[in-house]
Amino acid sequence: MRSEGSPLLLKIAALACVAFLHVPLLLIFLYAFTTEEKSFQFPPPGYTTKWFGVVWERQDIWDAIGLSVKVAGIATVLALILGTCAAAAISRAKFFGRDHISLLFILPIALPGIVTGIALRSTFGIMDIPFSTWTIVLGHTTFCMVVVYNNVLARFRRTSGSMIEASMDLGADGFQTFRYVVLPQIASALLAGGMLAFALSFDEVIVTTFTAGQQSTLPIWMLNELIRPRQRPITNVVAIFVIAVTFIPILAAYYLTREGEHTAGAGK
Amino acid sequence: MSFSRSVSNTLFRHPNWFLVILLAPPLLWLGVAYLGSLSVFLFHAFFSIDEFSGFIKYELTLATFAELFRLSNFDVIIRSLVMATAVTLASVVIAFPFAYFAARYARGKWKALFYILVMLPLWSSYLVKVYAWKLILAKEGIISWLAGELHLTWALDALLAIPVIGGPSLSISFLGTFLVFVYVWLPFMILPTQAALERVPVSFIDASSDLGGTPAQTFRHVIFPLALPGIIAGSIFTFSLTLGDYIIPQIIGNSSYFLGQAVYSLQGTAGNIPLAAAFTVVPIVIMGFYLAIAKRMGAFDAL
Amino acid sequence: MATAVSFQKISRYFGPVRAVDDVTLDIAEGEFFAMLGPSGSGKTTCLRLIAGFEQPTSGHMEIFGVTSEGVPPYQRNVNTVFQDYALFPHMTVLDNVAYGLMVKGIDKPTRHRKALEALTLVALGSFGSRRPSQLSGGQRQRVALARALVNEPKVLLLDEPLGALDLKLREQMQVELKALQRNLGITFVFVTHDQGEALSMADRVAIFNDGRIVQVGSPEDIYERPNTKFVADFVGSSNVLSPAFSKAAGGPEKWASLRPEKIGILPARAKPSPGQQGASAKIIAAHYQGSVTRFNTRTANGEVINVTVPSSLGKFAEGDEIMLHWPKEALHIMAGEA
């Protein structure tokens, strides 16, 4: 513990950084209530809550939300299965080429999203696969898998390997061991990974622009509004909704993984 | 014996089968579908486009790569590189004081709060963040209003009058693009820098001042070198993300292209897949070099 | 007595590494058997072969007369106390102990009653509702023991179970484990690198080196009559003497061992009495240790010999020229090559 406080200049710089990170997001809230719909006039000439009602009535927004939830849901389930399998294999066995395979498993987030998107699109083109919900799901699962993989792998690495042996030693076969020992140990990591994957998919725009065809997910809808604005405050209302949908799982995931670290540390 | 027991026994006797069952689905997905798509697409860079018919000529050639060096194309590459470098440097300058403060002076609850203060903007919607800046940078937006209130409109106008980086308004200028890039990727710089600074023991700083180092000397010779791997790790993100992005310059900025936009329009409206592939190779190669250098400087231990 | 565990020319290779190399061994029912050796000598792999975590590369293995190759751990009547205890952190102590019974499908009241009995056996009857993280190292060790014993195994395997405990607790647990094994009559197979632990607890000890068993015998055999230089070196404080020394003392040209407490000290040029052998030497260092004093001496040929004598006789000091003497039969010639 240090007794002296921080230098004033450092404090100001740090606070300025916090303001820089957060003030823009706060402005979104403010603009959702403006009466001005043709420009981004500041300060807003008046305030109203009517835009929330307008959004409620808009079928195109509901369709976009529906598609986003569907895509994120399916992609998350697939990512959970594939990511967990990959993490289990990488963590439990040493085999030829393991390092290369683990590199492959992080490639989809290491490379820019545009590379993933364009590569998938060109393959759809070559193989004559028509764009559909499933082509979007395919793209999203590719990077969601990586998020789950990273979360679950980190948990496997903190879990003592002798735990699985102990279970088998006490008479539990592979399935029982998975059910009673492995699953409870990785449950919170799965939940956290799943939530992050959902949030990531729900918000994804770059890969989606390449794999979506005519359908609009919510981010695609927003992108269109950004490029060709119509009723601007509506976009703000949708933005608030998106912030809520992505913030809550992310906060929950943060607390879940912290909890996990805590218990794993105490078990030593 | 129950069915599950006999399956379990079989897998026990053949541990390699079990490994194959675990690995096959993700490997098929990423190794075959993803990596396959990527290789097939990138291989198109060795083909060229027939100028008359607009169809792809499936003959191996380096002509498409050569086209990258045509002035208009090379411009795009240089512009993207300059932007990525500027964004990275600015991120370091803004992130460092915050990371240093959070690492050294924040304790307990405050530390958790600082962490969340970075995590929330990091994970919040990318489009929402870009959109927020469209509001801020608009001609009638908050920056113009602030400048007016503070009687600094002349300064803003002077800034926008600077050739190349200026423009009719902040949202239609390189300066605006730059600001948004910095904003969006800043958390990626803060987190690894803070992690590296956390690992600098306080005793090192005390030792340096005990040996007569002024705060500035301590910073230069002790703190900064030890934080460098973290900064480099962060710069991998800011640099790579800026190079590959095509949404931000499309929404905020003037009409000149960055790498991502070039790729996007080439594969879309222009239908020139070979050139799009050649353009895609550029950031991959640049990041390859970047990662090799970063690895040598120990940045991967800081991730 | 029946044979509990039988290794017949068992080998286990990991790639080019011969972790266990052609081991043949019988462990009798009800025996407290220790596997002793330096780390990497193959003792833990042998334990894992019995548990079923590893399969032999070649050879044949039986547990109570039943071939065990290919039998998974969950179908062996063998339980293990792990080095890191491997308690399940997400379960209470009681559920940990009842785990083996649960996966066998035994109803809840019965398995909880049995688990409580097992916990009482290790003096932790009132700790059932706690989490493993709320226990001390010694308590966790007992829970691990109870969790294994509740399944009534025919063989209990212990992998360095006392390694993580402090010295005082370790000595206490040695006594308790030994008493427990006598009362239950279960075969214990115990892996350790601590020779004191092995010698004080086991009925028989196997010494491992480089994947092979070098010597098997009672603690007394091992201590008094090591068959190779390695065993003498590893097991303890015995003097290991060169083949040249043995030959000069009238024996075959082989390595020999000579216990420090069997040696007496006479003034230089004194003559050993009949039936005794002698060698002149010089005292390099003297260590007063209370009731005894330990001398490091060196003979003219450079042989270093440690001697322990009662301190009441300690009239010798560093630098003195002396005559060492010992009963002829105390010089143990080692049969082995190395």
C-alpha cells in the first residue's frame, strides 16, 4: 500500500479518458428523446418520448430483432458444442500438430472480420449456396466458437486433471464423470462463453454484410439507417435497446468468470 | 451392462477415437469450411480479370499483385497504413495515463469499477459507438455547439481548413475518421497496457527513486520499458482492427477509400474478385510482419 | 495369502521414454507395500497402471487373479488417494465421500450413512456439510482417504499422500495410516520418495530406478543389506565403499556398504581386536549431535567413511589420525552390478 495520492495531472488524464469513453454513449440516450428528426442538432430543441412508441409500431424493426435473436441463438448453441469439444480436446491430450490446431482455433478473431466475411461469401458464390438465415449463422458460429473455446479452455486449464481421474477411480464411467464432475466445473464458463457469444453475434455487422443477402439483422438495419438516415431518433431508440441487450450478458459474464476464478483459487 | 457403460468402455479402450470425436466437428468447421474458404478466396489473387468480358481468367499470374502498386491502389494501402499508425500512437498516449492510474492507484472496489469502465465500452455495440460519433461530429452537433459557446468556432474552422485531414465538417474529414477509430479501439489498448503495468512491482519504482532517479527518469528507464510488451500487445489490436475496418470510414470520413472499403467494393459492385483477394493479402502480410516483431519483443507474454 | 496385485514383465513406454521397464512384482493381500524411488523412476506410473489410468505397453497384469488389461478404472475394485487429493470443489465433504456410492446407484440415505461412517473413521464426522476449500491440508487428506475407503476397495493406492503436509502432521499421519491399514486389513500400495516414510510404514519396500525395480524386501533387508550401490546411496546414511576397498578387506571386488554406527574409533596405529577389520584414516570434520557425534573421515586411499559414535567416547577432534574398526560381518558386500 502506498500512502501518497496520485499526481493531480495523472488523475485528470485518467478522468479525461473515462469521459472520452463514456460521454458518447450517454449522448445516445439524450438524442433518443429529441424532437428534432432531420438533423443531429445540439442541444435538442425539445424533448419527447414519442419515438419509443414509434419504434414499437415498426414491423421492420421487429423483423430485424427477430432475425438477430434467431441467428444469435442458433449460433450460440452451435458455438457452445463446437467450442467445448475443441477446448476439451486441446486441454486433455497432447497430440501431433496440437499447437497448429490451437492457432487455427483463434484465427477467426485474429484476422479482421472482413477477411472471414469475404472468404465465406466467395465460397457461397462458388458453391452456389443461396443466402439465407443459415449462411448468417454459419458466419457467426465461426467466430462465436472462438469465444466459447477461449472461455472453456481457460477453465479446463485451471481445473485439476486428477479430478477426472478421481471420478473414474471412484467408479464413474465417462458419461457419469462428465455429468457430475466436468459439467459442474465448466458450467459457469459455458454460461459466460455463451453470453459473450450471444452478445457478439447480436451485435455483429461486418461478417453479416457478406453473408446476409436481402435479410436484415438489427445491426444491418442500423447500418442502413446510418448510411441513409430517415427518422434519426428511431435509430437512437434502437441503439439503446442494443446497448441493453449486449451490456447485461457482458456484465453477467464478467461476474460469472470472476466467481469461477475465485472458487478455483480457493480450492488449491 | 448399460449402453452408456459399454460406449464409455469402448472409448476408454480407444482413447484416440475419443479425441477424434471431440476434434472432428470443430476441425471440419474451422479447418475445412473456414480455412478452405479462406485459401480458395486468397488464391484468386493469382488469377486476373478479363478486361473485356469482366470474367475471371483462371491462369496463374502475378499481374493482379502488380496492380496493387498502381498509384490509385497504392494510395489506399498507404492511407490505411498511415491511419493505422496514427490511431495506434494516439491510443497509446490516451490509454497510458488511465492504465497507469488504474494499475497503481486504484484498489479493491475502485479497481473493479475501472475494469468495468473499460469493459463496457469495449463490448458495447460497435455500430452504436460509431453512431454516437456521428451525432457528436455532425455540423450541428455537440462539438460545433461547444466551440460556439466557448467562442472557439474560429479554431474549429481553422482545424477543418487544414488540407488533407480537414473537410467541410468533422464528420466528413480524416480527422473525424481518426477520432472514431481511436475511440472504438482504445479499450483494446488499455487492457493489455494495464495488465503489463500491474506486473511492475512497486519496489522497482521505489528502488529507482532511491537510487536518485527523478520521476521522469524512473518513467523512462523503468516503467516504460516494462510496460512496453503490453503496449505492443495492445497495438496489435488497434493496428489490425484499423487496417481491416471498412464501416467507420464509410460512415464518417470523406469519400477516399481505405483497405477494407477497397476490398468490399471490389468484390461487390466491381466484381473483381482477384484484385479483392490481392488487397486482402496486404493486411494479412502486414500483420504477419507485425506479429513476428511483436513476438520477438515479448508481447505475447503480455496477452 | 492370496496375491493382490501381480505384474508380469510389465512395461509402459511413453514414446521413447521407458517409464516402466520390464517389471515383475507380486503384492500380497493385506500387505502394506511401499514403492520408493527418485522422481521419474517409474513408481507413480506403476501405481497408475494398477489404478487403470495407464495401460501397459507390454506384459500381463492381474488384480486378485483377474486380468486387468483394458479394464477401465471405474470397473476395478481399487481406489486411489491422490497427491493433490483431487476433492471435487463443487460438492460438500459428505457428497465427496458419497460420490463413489452415488455413481453405483446406491440410495441417498444409505450412501449418506456410509459416508458419515467413513468420515467418522478419519475423525471428521462433524465436517460433512463443509466445502473442501474450508478445510486444512491435513483435513483434506483425511477426506480423500475416507472417499476412497467408503467404497471398500480391495487395494488402496496412495500417491505421495503425505507430501503436502508439514513435518509434524506427516509423522502423525504415518502412525494413523499404519494403524488404519492394520485394522482394515486392506492391501495398501504406497508411493513415496521419502525413504524414512517407506521404511517406517511398509511391510515390504520396492526400490525403483530408471523404470526398473532394483530391490524388493523388508525395510530391514533394504536398510541393512542393500544389493546395489544405488540402493545404499538412496536409502540412506550407509557408507558406500568401492570394490577396491572390499578387496583390500579380504572380500570380492564389489561395492560394499558399512553402517556408520557399526564402526568404532581407536587411536592411530592401534590394532583392531580379533574378528575385527580396520583401516587408518584422518578426521576431516566432527559434528556434535547431542548423544552421538558424527565424524567424517578419509582413508589414505581417499575413501570417505562416516562414523557415528556415542558422544561420551568423543575424545577425538578434527585433523586427528585414527584407526577405524568394525566387525567383519558388518561389511556388507553388494551383489548387484551398479
